[in-house]
Amino acid sequence: MALTVEISVLGDIRTRIDGHTVDLGHLRRQAVFVALLADANHTVPLDRLIDRAWGPHPPPSARTSLYSYISRLRTALATAGNDATLDRRPGGYTLTLSDTALHTADLHRFRHLTTRARNTTDHTALPLLEEALGLWHTNQPLGALDTPWADHLRDTLRLERLHTQLDRNDLLLRHGRHTHILTDLHTLARTHPLDERLIGQLMLALHREGRTAQALDHYDRTRRALADELGTDPGTELQNLHRKILDTDPELSGPAPSAVLSPAKAEPPAVPRPGQLPAPPPLLAGRARELAALDAVWEPGASPLTVVSGLGGIGKTSLALRWAHDHLDRFPDGQLYANLHGFSPSTPATTPESAVHDFLAALGVDKKAVPTSADAQAGLYRSLLAGRRMVIVLDNARDAEQVRPLIPGSPTCVVLVTSRDRLNGLLATDGARSLALGPLTTTEAHRLLTTRIGQARVTAEPQAARALIDGCGHFPLALAVTAARAAGDPHLPLAELATELHQAETRLDALDTGDLHTSLRGVLDTSHRALPPPAARLLNLLGLLPGPSITTPAITALTGHTPHHTRTLLRTLETAHLIRQPVPGRYELHDLVRLHAKEHAHTDLPKDERHHALHALVAHFVHTAAAANHLLAPHEIPSSVAEEEPPPSPSPALRLEDEARALEWFTAERSTLLAVIRLASDLGLHREVWRLCWDAHLYFRRSGHVEDFIGLSRTGLDVASRLGGESAPALQALMQRSLASTLLMAGRPGEEPLRLLTASLAHFEETGDPLNQAHTHQVLLLSALLTGDADASLDHGEKSLELYRGVGDPLRESTALNNLGWVLAHSFGEYGRARDCCREALEGSRAVGYTVGQASTLDSLGSIATLAGHHAEAVEHYRLSLRAYRSLKDAFEEANTLSGLAEAHHALGEPEHARRAWQQALDLYRTQHRTAQVHETQERLRTLT
């Protein structure tokens, strides 16, 4: 039995032998193959082969590589037998094709058909021209070949295609078929605006359609374009046509559409008008924006091919069918529909050959008239659809290769493809438009639920209804399943369903219908199974994540892959709509996808592998937070004091260049950090928890998240009490001081912070640690100030200053001088001495480049000036302090300084300046949930005159 050889280059380069794709290798080897194919059955000299495959400047190794490529191509074609052989000839090589193989090679068949069409009668020529044009898959022949010779051949082929289209147009216009080609003419004219033959065809068709004004407008535009770009006028033929249109020459009306193009001996049977669309969905909740996006297909120049993509169960098929049914009047020649079963849980994917065969049957082609080769069948399919106004819905496609043979060549046909994959190949090479579906809006989800279960039940339990929507993640399939359960049991409280959906361990069970096609778990299973194993493993690991989103570097740490490999796998998941990228470099999963992935992680991944990945993720955050905190506060005690021993390998930290990058990282990872701390605690990684709490504390304090930074210190102290080893008591003492400082800064003095500070100081005195003793005395100073114990605050201030000077720490000495100045001014009224302390502190901070110290001391000087009645001086100090705090992104202290600035302006009799400063402070206090300060500032604003 003879084998069928099919060679395609009028699109992607593809060869099949008896239906099986032949691997032609990389682009250079494909270039050699096409260079031989272009002169099939003729010898191509070696030098010419090299020039075609490499260009005019080949590498020295080109000849050796050519021999290797020829050998591999010969092996690839071996199964074709005598139908396709690659033979050595004197001076070169020959690709020898049998008559059958040459007939099925689209490049040669295209030229053969067009030659025959130009040498026969009109009624014979039309099907030949249509078949020739149907061989083109895209307007990008020769695939991705990019040599000068390939570019020249590509341009030549495109020109041949254009001439063929123009020949067909002339033939149809001669016989009154202008309506069939008007859309094609518009499309071609946009691509070739200076082709006078084409513009003439468009003008004639428009005139015959009664759109003479548009025809004349096209002439004027062409005339101006020719003058501007070529410096010439339209040719005689186009000018004559223009004159005849102006004169309403009856010769232009042309014949009525007749049977001239059909064989005279017999009228062919009418082509059936297929109506294959399934019934439209009974309800499509919302999706107005998406339906409008599909309507854009009618806009001039819009691609007739649209890919509707999204997760399984997101409503792609419903949207496509709803839109198609709403516009049936636009498709008088019928509708074609194929379920390609790309992600079916039980049915194998439909082959493109099978789908084309079914479409040919729907279009009335007798089985005996169906060509044998797949390419010829696709060509016939495209020929039958040429000029017809139809809609083709290709549902549940797996990949671009499954879809391409089903795309008509005529722009009069609208094609909707639905897929869980983005089908980027169709977007890149076939000009498809992309429409990605996401979850429903709250309004749309509420409408769907109300329609399914009735307004009365939703009104009776409004909170439960909102909880159902949230529990379903605004996911159409999940909402439909939940609504069906509620509708099936009118006495079931919605609150009971909502409780099920909000418990992670029962959430997917609550959405399980027992049907593979409608159960959410079953739908997600098919998407999961379609993934390559490395991508499926990554999705499983992402299901274990504690936070709402994660960055690429963190995912790299989680997987243990290289950054490049990680990004490749992420693209696979993103293309499959299993993850999304809300901002570049940050990924998130839909809640239901996360739960499903977590299930698979626990069943598909060994426990050790899961724990190793999560430990690596925690390590990434530990070391990155440490690096970021060091950039924010290089003089503070590093969290590495909690390490029992150095890490065995370089720390997996993200590289942060400066303080600004550190702040950006903390801001972006704020919620994720809290989640990672909980994860580390669940994993029993107590030292890692301590380090994360220590390093995140400063950022959370600066940003004003009061409850968060109090919670961090409490968590850190809790894990410190569980630590073993020699460093455990010191870590506990450090965190005791941190928690006390946090409580005091939040305005919560009293017994708890004093007890914590007493215990912390006792430890550092017992271990002989003067530096940490000094740090603790500084916090005790603040405690005494807040409780009104002036003498104690002075004692602690002087003691800390003495200790800092004893250890030779000028930076800390400046901090102590500043705090001592504050005490002297506020508790003892010694403004001169206080000012001297703060000025010395400011000089010391500037000398070591300590911005935090400068900001704090300037604030103190502003406060001292206010108390001393020097309000203009106070304003100047506060403004400088405010500038420094803003550069540090320290919103907590910024609010305090704004309040001081407002007081100074008020004392100067500048109420508008005071109002502005207090209002800014109030806004910050509110975001920081500092209730006492909010009430106090509101009162100041009310009494301001």
C-alpha cells in the first residue's frame, strides 16, 4: 500500500508521512529542506544550497554541517520510500518527489493550480483558484526561516497569493458576485493600499452595492497616497473607472449573479446550511464587558479569530455560545461547532483531521469526493467556506496545532476558540485576538445566585448569600453547583452551605457533584493532568504556600530550580490559567485552585520533599528580611545572633541594592511575611520565627502597623521561650525589650512593659553585656516618661549615656544625648541644657551619617523650642525632621512630628498651616489605628480658630 507524503510550507513547515509528523529538525536543517523543495526534482548546487540556508556570509563549517543535515533529512524521509528521496547528484543534491508527492506539496500544488486556472474557462477556473488559496494556512509561509533567500521567496509567494486573489476577484466581479468578496477586498486594501488593480476592484464592488460615495472616497485616498509616496497619478485604467463611476456608466452595473460559473451540463446541488451550534446557555450572568469585546470582531481590520481562554468551569463555552446565538443573523450561511475534547476527563482529544472530515460532511461533501490527504481535505474545507458568512465555534481546544487546520482562509467567517490554554501560538502567528475570562464580579455572581435559587432566599439570608459567593471564589461552575444544591433542598439554610464552603477541608467536597464534567475537583483534575510533570510539581508546591501571592525569587527557592527553569514553568502554568500575574514578577492562585493543588501536593509529593521545599522558602524569607533590615538599620543588632551555626551554603537571599529597595521589598511582602512566620511556626522552626519577627519589626513600626508590630514582638517572645541552647536566654531578653518598646511606642505603658524591661535588664547585667544594658535603659527612660516618673527617666538617661560612652559607641551616644535632652526639657524645664544635649546629639548623628538620629533629634529640638516659646525656630526644626522621616518612610514618627509642627504653627497664629499639618497627622493616625491620637487630633481641629 502506497504511503501518503504531505509537505506544507505555506504556513509552518511541516511534513507528514502516512499521517505521522516527520521531525525535520532545527531551523537551519529546515532551511536546507525548503531550499531543496523549492527546486524539487532538480539538482541544487552545493554553493546555492549553502547560500539559501546560511545567507551570503556562511561560517567556515557550513559545508560540513550541510553534509550532516542532508544525512539526517535523508533518515527522516526514509519511510516515504520512493515517494520522497534525497539524492546526491554531480555538483549538488536533489529532492526527488513522485508525481503524487509533488501534487500534495502545497507550494507546488499552489503554483500548478494557479497556472491551470489562467488557462481555462471561468467556470473551471473558480474552483481551481479557491483550492489554491485554501492551501494557505497563514500569510507567513516558510515558518520562522529568516535567511535572505527565505525572505525573498516568502515575499514572492505572498505576491503570487495576492495575484491569485485578484484573479479570483476579477472572475467573480465579471459574473456579478461582488457581494461575496466585499469583505475580502476591504481587508486586502488595508494591506495593499497602493495596488491600483485591487483598489479598482474595491471601487467597482462598492459602486455595485450602492455605496458610490465610498468608492469615490477610496479613489481620492489612493490618488493622494500615490502622489505623496510615489510622486505619480493613478494609472489610466483606474482613472477611467473613476470617470465611469462619476458618470454612472450602466456598463459598470455588471450581470446579475448567474450560473455562468457552474458547469453548463448540470446544476450542482445546493451547499447545505449547517446549524451545528448547541443550545445557548439558559443563563449568562453578566459578562457584558466580555460580550462587548467579542463584538469588536465587526470593527474594520479586526481579526475574525478569537481565543477565549480561562480556567475550566470559568464559563468560556457559555460565553461563546451566547454570543454566537445572539448574532445568528450575521451568519446567514450557517454555523459549525466541534467539541475538540482538549481537556475532557474521559474522551480522547479530537484530531484535526477528524474534525475537518466531520465539517466536510456537514458542508455536504460526499464521502467519495473527500481527498485522501489531510492537507487536501483542509484545502477543500477552506475553499467551501471562502466568501461565506459563517461562525465556527471550536470548543475545548488543547493546543494551537489542533486548531490551525480548522481555521478558514476567508475573513468572512468568524471563529471562536475556547481553551484552558492561552494558545499563544495562534496569537503570535495567526493574528488571533485573546479574551481571557476571570471570576465573576460580585454583582454578576449575586445575579447568578439569585436567578438560580430565587430572590426570596437571597433576601432572607443576605450575609449567607455573600458568604456563598466568597466561598465559591466568584467561580461560575462553583456557584452553579452550590446553587443547584440549594435549589434541590429548599429547606437547607444558606448559612449551612456557606459554613461548608469556608472550611478548607470540606470546600472542594461541597463542590463535588459526582460527575467528572461538572464536579469542580474533576474539572481541575483534567487541567492538572494536562501539565508536564515539572509544571504539575510546581503547582503542587504553590498549593502549600501560606500567603496570597509570591514572587519569582521566592518560587525559585521553593522549587530548588534555576531562575530560568522556574520562569519557564511559571509561563506554562500561566498559559494554562492556573496562576495569574497581577503585577510583573508576582504570582497568585485562585483560592479553589490553591486548595486543589494542596490536595495533590499531599497525595503526589513525599512528605520529605514537601518539608524540604517549605524549609527552603522560609530560609529565603529569613535571609532576605535580614538583608533588608540591615539596609534600613545597619547599626542595629542583626538577627543572625539567633543562628546556632553558620548556614551550610550561601544564604538564599534576594539581592537588594539599597535602602529604597529594602523598603519596597518589605512593603510588597508585608502580608506574605506574616503568613511565612505562621508557616515557620507550624514547621517548628522557632529560630527562623524569631529572626523574621526581629527583622520585620522596624519596618512594621515605621509603616505604622501598630497591631502587627506588637503581634510580631509577642510571637518572637513566645518562640524565644521555647528555644534551647546557650543563646536562648539572650534571645528571650532581646525580645522582651522589643515587646516592651513596642507597647510603649503604641502608648500602652504600665505593668507589662516594666516587667519585661526589668527581666531583660537583669539578664544583661548578669551576663555583663553593657551595650544591651544601655539599650534597655533607653527603653526604661521612655517607660518612666510615660508614667510620669521624672527622676527615674533622668536616671535611666544618664546611666545609658554613661554605658554608651564606656563601650565607645558614638552613634548610640548621640541617641542617648537626644533622649536626655527630651527628659530635661519636658520633665524638668531645663531648656538651655536640653538644647545643648540635643545639639551635641545632632552633630554626632551627622558625623556618622545616622539619618534616624538626625530626624529624632530635630524633632526634639522642635519640641524644646516650642516649650521655650521660640515657635518660628520650632517650625524650622520640625520641617527638617519631617523631611528626614519621610525620606526614611517612617510614617509612625512622621505623624508625631506633624502634630508638633501643627502646635508650633498654632502658637504663631497660623491656623491654616496648623490645620493642614493636623489633618495630615490625623490621616496617618487613622491608617495606623492609633485611637487616642485620632481623638486628640480631632479635638484640636474642632477647637482651631
